[in-house]
Amino acid sequence: MLKIRNEQKGLVWSPLIKGYDKILVLEEMMRKIFSGLFVHRYRDIDPNIRTSCIESLGVWVLSYPSLFLQDLYLKYLGWTLNDKNAGVRKASVHALQKLYDADDNVPTLGLFTERFSNRMIELADDSDVSVAVCAIGLVKQLLRHQLLPDDDLGPLYDLLIDDPAEVRRAIGELVYDHLIAQKFNSPQSSSRGSDSGSSEVHLSRMLQILREFSAEPILSIYVIDDVWEYMKAMKDWKCIISMLLDENPLIELTDDDATNLVRLLSASVRKAVGERIVPASDTRKQYYNKAQKEIFENNRRHITIAMMKNYPLLLRKFMADKAKVPSLVEIIVHMNLGKAKVPSLVEIIVHMNLGLYSLKRQENNFKNVLQLMKQAFLKHGDKEALRSCVKAIKFCSTESQGELKDYALNKLKNLEDELNDKLKSAMKEAADGDEYSLLVNLKRLYELQLSWSVPIESLYEDIVKVLHSFRNVDDEVVSFLLLNMYLHVAWTLQSIVNSETVSEASLTSLLSKRNSLFEELEYFLGTPSEDKEGSKCGNQLACRVCIILAEAWCLFRKANFSSTKLEHLGYCPDTSVLQRFWKLCEQQLNISDETEDDDTKKEYIEETNRDAVMIASAKLVVSNAVPKEYLTPEIISHFGMHGTSVAEIVKHLITVIKKNDDFPNIFIEALKRAYDRHLVDLSKSDDKSFTSKSFLECKDLATRLSGTFMGAARNKHKSDILKIVRDGIEYAFLDAPKQLSFLEGTVVHFVPKLPVIDTLEILKDVQSRTENVNTDEDPSGWRPYHTFVDSLREKYVKNEGLPDEKERRRSGRPRKRRNIEGKRLFDEESSSEEEDSISGSDREDAHDEEEKQEEEEEEEAPLIHSIRSSSKLRSLKLSRDENKGQRKGVSASRTSGPSS
């Protein structure tokens, strides 16, 4: 037929036939390579070979779709999506991405997609970040081809708040393309409406997403951060402001939408000027190049121009909403001067360029903004709104220039005066039983004093009178009265220290204020938790008292003022006050985690928890503000009792303490304090589970403290460890046998850290203490003593050997001896005597295994010990060889019979 056609058309077909044959041959070769090589090696033990196989298969499918673009071959790409190696999974995802890139391949991939699409979605949450990012890109391709229903994407959206930033960014791009820009919709739906890509439409769709996170503001910020890079509408300041001011009648915002939009505005402003809006795993300071800084400055300028006239309007509209004020206030900090709705709006000003107010002749708008911020500060009483207002007002008063700065400072002075008047009026109301106004204004004063010195000399005495006159006032009110007293004293001290000349009157006034503060704090040392036991509010007051008192003691510690003209300002509490202080601290440390969790949503809770109390106590020790003899052992005795975070604080304290020479005394005292608590539990309760818990705490403390002597530290602190052991033994025998469990619970954990020669001395000392004592009269009471002695014997036998066991002793760095004699088990004429020797050798090998565990400890032994051990080992080997020769002679005589 080909010949006839060639003749008819006058064409030469032979090259075409040869080319067709080449294709057939090539396809046949590919089939053989696939069946003979690929199907065996794609499961190879080497992940690199598996990766090469999958990469090759991807190339084959793209190059020869007529042959390989079918489920018979594609299934291997699907199967390797489950490979245990991340590189293989990534290679499979890459190969699939290239396949889905070609629109012509999509119809053929229908069944494959239906089979493996769930696995593709699961890979978006892969343990390997690079695989997860690639899988998210693959899912985007499936969405582009409309191969996935929206219902299957739920697990992906949960990754918007995932830890790896790369995964969050990839999901953010997917969310923008699919839900906001809607790039993957059908052409008919995407062409409807000429404004489908406008900023208003995109922002409205973004608000629909944020509605899902209205109850969790931090999650909203994560979503905004993920999408911000791809969504230009977030940088359309004029459009956002227009929507907030209801200037577009076609768009109606609910209250939640307005809150989310203000939050979006504040977060977007911060991103535009180069700030992080979500926590980062890398806490190092960010550095930007010149081009990036220019971009941020241009963004700051655009933000300021867009906000300049509209900012007062936004503040007036949302002034009463404490959810929006912080975010609005913060914006001005990011404007060029030279959270909830209210906090979010207020803080916007810190990102603006205030210098443009003068250049653009907008001084009146700046003054209006400051007036509105002052009103917001005096209108709200929650922590977030107050801090945002203080931050913005301080920014305006320090970063503005010329006339605007004078106006800001004057407005700040008016704010302080008005707050003083409100406080005096609130104190009178508190006398009549209404404490709310006093509490709110005390919070306002506290937030101001955290940022700068506020003149409240006339108020200080009134605060003291309130504390004296109304002992039953609410605990939260008491907390803020004490906080404001402390901050005022601290600011006063700083002004005196920084002054070139100090008058006697100012010193006398400071001393009077300081003494008043100490008197009030010491009064509350024993009252909050005792009078209101079980009350979380009482616990918060107790925490406040502990923390403020510790900070005040550090502030006035004698070391700060010794050998100066201010020496008489130095202060050190007496022992009775220090003991009461620690008793109150212990009560807060013993509060259960469940009680703390109940109050996690309260304001200032991060300032009144166990960690804060332990940090304050440790600070007293490190700064030498109080005598170490009492407080330091008490703190260390709680090592490991109150969770990981508290244990880390104590661990850092121990690191500092070990630099001092007296730390062995501190360690042994800490062990005694923990053991004393156990004895108290024994006297109070017969419940073994209760008392065993306190005993386990003693053991845990000893384990942790002995664990600080690791490696080279064992040799360095050899004498210190020996002192701890000896002092512990002395304490245990003070009231024997009652306190002998101290040996078993604590001292025994330090013995393995000692050299063998010291172990022998300790053993002799302990045994000498019972020479004239009948320990059989009270077997249970003396059981810890016998246990301790046995542990000493065991350690010494393993490492050196007792005098009466010289024939079996072995020391130095052990090497495992092979059981050569064990081969005699296969000799035909092995005797029972030989079997006994074999059993003995087995026991020696078991003993060697135990000694092998001691190798790490023996590596720290002095060189002289190793020399002695080597000589003993050689002598031991010779004696064993002699015995071995004797056994061989006996065996030979038995098997050869009598000689003639």
C-alpha cells in the first residue's frame, strides 16, 4: 500500500518510514527500561536512587505522553507521594506540577487526580517545609483546573497560622488567588462586573475571611500578614479610610467588619513601614538596606497624606469603641513626624510623618488628633487602649517639632493635671464605697508612670491615707495604689541620682516616701492570701506585694549607695521580714496550674504569675540586695517543683551561685530545707502517697543538683562535692535513725561523683558511727543506713575493691575480656570442674559489663590511679593465667590416663 501511494504521489517515503521505525524502537526501549529497571529501583533502599527514578519518570511522561501519560505509569508518582524520604516526595510533587502545567494533559489526569488529590492536600502540612510549599503550589494548579471542590480545602486554611513562615506565605498566596482575586473561577463568573478586581471588592472578600477569626484577634493578624504581600488593596489607604467612614453607600460594614477593617489598617500600616506584626522565630534585630529604607519612608509619607485630614474623623467616629482605639492611635507612630478598634486606630499615628503636618499646613488637624487622644485616654480604662494612647501621646510630644511640640507638651501637662483632679475626686468616692472610678484612674496613672515621671507629690500622701484608712478596699485597687507609690519613689530616686546637687529636703522627702512604701508592703506580706484564701484576686495582690517589695529592695540595696553621699539611702531588710516575704512567695509558687489557667484572660496577668515571683526572688539574690544565707537555699530547694519555666529560672540562678566559693553550703542547706518539708509532711499525715511525693521531691532536687557536676566539673569541684556528702552525713546522724532517710534520699546521689579513695574514707566514717549501736532494735529506721552503706561498698568494689577481696579486684579503665574458656563447652572432654570455671568467667564478664557503665566516671580519675590500676590488672592477669594453666594440666592428666 505504501508503495502504491508513493508511486501515485511521487513522494519518497523511505525517510518517514525509517523515522517511524526509530520511534517504535525508542518506545520499545523505554518500555524495557521501565519494566526492567524502573519498577525495581523506584523502591531502592537508597533515597537518591529513588529520587532519580521519579525525576526520570516525570521527564518520560512529559516527553512521551502517548506512551506514559496513562494511569499504568502515573500511579508510581502517586505512590511515591508517601515515600518516607522528603527528597523523593518533593521530586514526585515537582513532576506532577510539570504535568498539570500543560492544559492538554488535564483531561487524561482526571482519574489520577481523583485517586491522589487527598494525599496532595495532606502534603501541604508535610513535616518538611520545602515539600509543603511545593504541595501548596500543586494544589493551586488543581484549583486552576477546577479539579478540587472548595470543601476539600478546609485543612489548608488552618495552615494560615502555622509556625513556618514559608508555609504561611504559600497558603496566603493561595487564599488571595482563590478566595480574594478569584483567579481560578470560570471565565464567565470572572468576567461579570467590571469592578470585580477593585480594592473595595477585594477588601470586602478579605473581611469575609476575617469574620471567621473575629473572636481571636491574633489569628486575624496572622491572616493579614500571610496575604499582605499579594493583596495590593491592603495598601490602598484611601479606599480603607473611605470604607471606614461609610463614604461608599454600596458597602455596609457591620461592627465586626469595622473592627476587622481597623485592625487590617493598623497591621497594614505597620507592615508598610517595615515592622513585624506576628512573632518570628528569629528574634534578632532586622536590618534593611538603603533601598528598603527609602521604600518604607515613601510608604510613611503616603500613609500620612492619606490620614492627615481623615484621622480626626476616624477617631471621633470610633472614640467610644475600646476595640478600635488602640489600632487607630498606633497609626500616628508610623506617620512621618519629622488594637481592637480604639487601640488599633490610636496606634496608627506612631507610624506617620508628623513633619508633613507643618509642610502641608495641617497644624489644626494635628491639634485635633492630640485632643481626641487625650479624650480617648480619659474615656477608656482597659490596659490595651491606655497603653496605645500613652504610646501615641509620648510619640507626639517627643517627635514633633517647633510649635507642634510645644502644643503636645502643653497638652500632656493638662492631661496630668486633669488626671490628678480625677484621682482626688475618686478617693472621696471610694470613701463612700464606690471604688470603680478610683481603680480606673489608678490604672491610667500607672500607665503614664511606666513611660515618664508624673508629678504626684500632693497625691502621694493621699494614697498612703487611703491604704491606712480602708484596709478592706478591693485587692486590685490596693495593687495599683502600691504600684503607683513604687513608681513615684523610683522616679524620685532617679532624679536625685542624676542631679548634680541634692538638697537635704529632697533626700528627707524621698526617705519618708520610701519608708511609707516599705511599711505598707510589709503590712500586706501576711494578709492577702490568709484573709482571702482561694481567691485569685487575693493571689494577684500577693504576687504584686512580693514583686514590688523585691524591686524596691533591689532599688535601694546598700551596694548602690556605699561610699557615696547618698549612703544613708541604702536599705537591707531584717531576717523576720525576709522570712515573711519568702513565705508569701512560697504560697504563690504552690498555686496549682489550674487556678492560674482560670485567670489567663485577666489584664496584667503576665505580671502576676509564678514566673514573675521567682524572677523577683532570684533577682534579690543575684543583686546582693538581701543576705544569701536564708533566701538562696529556699529558692534552690524549689528546683523542679513548679514546672519547667520556674525550673529554668532556678537553673540560671544556680549557674550564678556556683561562681562563689560558698555554694556547697548553699546546696546542702537547700537539701535540708527540702527534707525538712518532708519531715513536716510525715508528722502531719500518715498517707504514704502524700509523704512519698515530698520524698520524691527531695530525690529530684538531689539528682538535679548533683547533675550540675558533670565532666570536668567533677574534678574541679571534687572538694566541694566531698563537703556536701560529709555535711549531709553529719546532718543525717544528728537525729538517728529519724533523719537517716536523708542519706538515701539526697546524699547517695552525690557519691558517684567522688573518687574511689574518698568513697572508702566516707564508708569508714559512716561505719564508725554505728560501732556501739544496735541497729537491729529498729530495722526499718536503720534501713536507709544499710542501703547507703551497701551503695558505698558497691561503688568501691566496682572501682577498687575491698581489702578482703583483693583476689577479685579490678580497677582502671576496663576492657571487656572475651570468654575464651567458654569455647570448652564444645570440647568432648570438658569436665564439671571446667564448667564451673566457665560459669565463674561468665560472672566476671557480667561484672565487666557493670564496670563498663562506670567508664565515663573513671575517665576523670587522676593519672596515678590509672598507673596503679594497670599494674593491678597485669598481676591479676598473671594469676589468672597460672590458674588457667593448672586447669589445663588437670584436664590433660584426666584424659591421657596414667603414664607408664
